Amino acid sequence: MWHSLLLGKWNEIFYWLPIEELIRSRQQEYYDALGKSDRESDSSAFVELMLEIILDTLKETTVVGNTDEAVTQTNPSVQKLIDVLGDEELSAAQIMVRLDLSHRPTFRKNYLNPALAQGVVEMTIPDKPNSRNQKYRRK
């Protein structure tokens, strides 16, 4: 369970992957890797096995539905940002006004950075992300 929790904080797909079931199906390999890592005081064998299990799971996983729908269902803040942008190009300050937000770090953490990371919003000047003329638009 801790695998799913830790990885899920990094990317939500890991909350839905049956990591525990996959470990159970390869339980002897799991215990062998743990034992080897313990004996050698080196976690490489364990980490490599876990990455292999995760990779195998991702290869077998199918994401169903529209990517935009999945993003907006899992993150209402991103949906609000997309709605506010519409078909316009707006600065961060303009977006914050429309969202009725005043704390820039919270805006970046909860709205702008996730939208950029998910690829639903893009910068108008991507080669100069800190430009005072930077604006954002729907992708």
C-alpha cells in the first residue's frame, strides 16, 4: 500500500494501479530482492524489481476516455483555470483576478503548474518562462 500512496502523490495514476496484487503475484521475487538488498546494504535490487513491476503494470494498463475529461475530473482547479482562459491569452495576474485569487504561490501550485504539467495550458513565450510579458493559453 505504501508504494501506491507514495507514488500516487507524484502521479495520480498510481492510486489506481494494483501494485499490491502484482507484488503478491511475484512474491518470491519480491522477498528475494528484499533479502539481497538487506544483505548487500544496497537497495538497488529492490528498487529495480519494483520499477520492473510498475513498468509491466503500466504496459498492461489502458486509460479509457478523453484526456481532457480525465484531467478535469481529477483536478477541479485546473478545470477552473481552463474555463477562465477560454480562447484568450492571459497573464498570470489576469488569470488570478478572474479566479478571485490573491496569493501567487497558491495560484502557481494549485492551478498553473498542474495545468502546464498536464499539457492543457501552454506559455506564449515558452523559451522565456519568467518573462514579464508571459501569457498563457489553452492548448
